[in-house]
Amino acid sequence: MSREERIRVDRIKADRKSAVRLLAVILIGVFVLVGMRSYAAIIQHENNLLVEQNEYLQAEIDSLSTEIIEETKVTRIEEVATQKYGMVYPTAENCVNLGADEDKTQDLASVIRSEAYN
């Protein structure tokens, strides 16, 4: 084999090696892209699940906030206090005077009123 033929054969081998290397790099690139795409799909699925959970929790928070507002209204507190716990508004009959020399027939409101205007 002549020198020119060896050079040509070596070039053909080098071209084949380059083609194989280029093909390997392209295949690796394709596999990396496919892997990244599948990973992105997994992340998107997890994100969708978290968004659904967040919406559910936000609806529950809104419901509880509304319930708190309803339960802390003065009328509701008064209703529970009087019906469930038997509380009543103070009157002269159900008040206890602590002073021995005070008039026992006056209620607190009239005592305060008389002291405020005298």
C-alpha cells in the first residue's frame, strides 16, 4: 500500500471516528433532553397537587374565618351565655352588697348615678 492510500485510509478511519463521536454526543444530548423533560413533567405534577391542596386549605381557612366571625358576635356570645350557662343580667334582686351600712334595695346603677350627680 502506498503512502497516499494509507493517508486516505487513515482519513476515512478518522472521519468514521468523528462521525461516531458526533453521533454519540447527539444521542447523549437527546437522552439528557428526554430526561429533563420527564423531570419537568414530574415537577409540574407535584406542583399541580400542591396547588390543589393549597386551594382546599384556603377554602377551609375562609370557612373557619367566617365561623369565627359569626361565633364572636356579641349576640351569639350573649345567647350562649344565657342559654347554655344560665347567666342573667344583674338586677337589684340578684346582687350582693358588700358594705354593711349601705341600702340593700338600691342596685349598682342607681348608686353610681346618685354618686355621680351629687
